Amino acid sequence: MTVDRATVEALSQLLRAAEATGVAVEPITGVIPAGDIDTAYEVQSLSVEAWTAAGRRIVGRKIGLTNPKVQAQLGVDQPDFGVLFADMAVPDGGNMSVGAVLQPRVEAELAFVLQSDLDVSQPTADEVAAAVGAVAPAIEIVGSRISGWRIGIVDTVADNGSSAAFVLGDNRSAIADVDLVGCFMTMTCAGDGGDIEVVSSGTGADCLGSPLIAATWLAGELARRGNPLRAGDVILTGALGPMVDVVAGSRYSVEISGVGNVSVAFSHE
């Protein structure tokens, strides 16, 4: 089934309205066939065009669905990507309202900050590593404009990779100094009562085998689509452990061995 341009535009408007109003919508799988990822990216692209026309500034990309546990959580079997905007950035240690994001969840990641362009359609991992100027610990705050997180791959792709916000830790490391595969991540949650519990854990190997493999996939995919990564871009390389539902009044802290720490708190609405 071919999805016509009017339907693509209508879906973009629907998802943008859901974000603006805070009212989630029904899944769009079915309107877009379950395997039609290219059409889902057309919806995403129209939304990005509308947002940039309204003054939002692109600062990078996020890779999603790289962790097998996250794929199992959401019932998908391949990665995707979304666009990061400057207004999505939250300071390390900062606070945001839990109501600012529809159905918020958090996940811990390694972030790459590029020092050079990546415009090769089939880059090698070495080429991508050479383009990385710094590695930082990160928390991605994801949200879904689809009711109940009832998403398939086309839903999350069309919904800008379920992007909402992100936090970069203050620590910066050279990529050569980081054990991308063996680094261990622990995420803890400190609630209103002061109790601290581990809510997620994993390693670099849980992100498509390595965050560098994920970033290499992204670089090639974007170059193939005619929108390559550029110097200065931030790449959120994908979850190192399972996503965690956000609880208002809690602070989520991430420690990644050999990389550093990052945290964010969520206030009550």
C-alpha cells in the first residue's frame, strides 16, 4: 500500500499537535503499513521542517532501539533515529517538570560529540571514531505521543524517535580512552523518601555490540538519506540498559565506568 502525500502531512500535523497539547494519539501503524519505515521517516522529516521553520535549531541525532531489552520492551527489532534540537538540552544535575514530556521515560547512554563531518554513505567504524571529538555520559528523556506507548517501528520513527529531551554530563573523554564495549552503566533513582535503588544497568556491548557500531550505522543511514552528520553534532548512541518510567519527585543518576556521571530530577506537575 502506498501512502499519499496528504496522509503523510496529516500524520505529521497529528503528532505535532499531540506534543503541543499534551494529548496522546492512537497508533499510526495501519495508516502507515507496519514495515514502511521510509514513509515513517517522511512524516518525521515534515515535522522537523515545520519545527526548524518555527525557529528550533538542530544540534544532533539520537539513535533508538539499539538495546535488545529495549527492543523487547517495545516489540521492535531494529534501530531508528530522531533529531535533537537545542531546546531539548537539560543541564547536568538539572530539574524538569514531569508534565513537560508525554509518558516520560529515561535511559542511560554514551554521547559522541563530533569534531568533523561524516558524509560517507558506507563509513567504517575507524572513520567514525576519528570524527568523534569527545565522549560524554548522557541521559535521554524519551516520551511518546502515541497513547500507552503502544508503538511499532513506524510509530516511533514518525514520532521523531520518541525524542523529548537529553542531558549531557559535564565530563568529556577522548574516544580512545573509553572502553566502549566493556564500560558498565548503573542508573539509580532517589525518590521523595530518600531511598536509592538501582533501576537499570548494562554495558556498552548492550548497544548493538558497541556504541561505535550504532554511530556507524547512523552515519551511513543519514548520509544515504542526504542529510549527513556534521562537526559539532551530538549523537546519543543508544541505551546501555532498559528504559525506566519516570516517577515525579525523583532524581535519576547515571554512572558509566571510565566515562563519568550525569543526573536529572523531575518535579511534580
